[in-house]
Amino acid sequence: QVQLVESGGGFVQAGGSLRLSCSSSGSIYIVTAMGWYRQAPGKQRELVARITSGGDTNYADSVKGRFTISGDNAKITVTLQMNSLKPEDTAVYYCNVNGRRLTDSYRDYWGKGTLVTVSS
């Protein structure tokens, strides 16, 4: 009964900022990593940023220096601060959590996505 819900998407002009947030309605007992993925029009889904339970982060080269990911494993929340947005950042952004519940095996949990549109 885990459900991830994203918020914070919208329309913004190039150079602007947005803050995406994701929260879980259910409990995940062990979290290994949380992250954000995106899928742009005509493109495959790609990793944007990821943070492990130990606090290590990984960013796509295209967003390094502009985006910052943060998370709370206890609360199972993950945030993506996006600055200096470019039209190329336009995509549906998906929240992802890798972990398990007490009665389940490890798996990826996904949100339904939030649309970010950056105009030129």
C-alpha cells in the first residue's frame, strides 16, 4: 500500500527555479536509495539525481551544479531543488524509492510523475 506522490512541477521561464518534493503514504522499512528520474518528449527515462541511504549522491552530467537532491530516509521524502532551469529540462519527473517493506522483497517504488515545463 505504498504510494509515492510528487509535487512542485509547473511552468517556469529559462533561468528560473522549481522545487520538487515527493512523499510516501506507506511505510518502507528499509530504504537503500531515493531519486528522481525524468522522461522528456521523445526520449527514454533517465536518471536525474539519486541519494543513497548513506547520503551519497549521484547526478546526471546535464544537471550537475544546477540541481540538488536531498532526502529523509526515516520520513521517506525526497526533494529536488532545480535552479538555472533550461528548456532541455522539460520533462515529466518521477520520484523513485528502492527498498522493501517487512513483508515484501526489495523493489522500486514509483510516483505517477509531475510535469516540469521550461519555456525559452
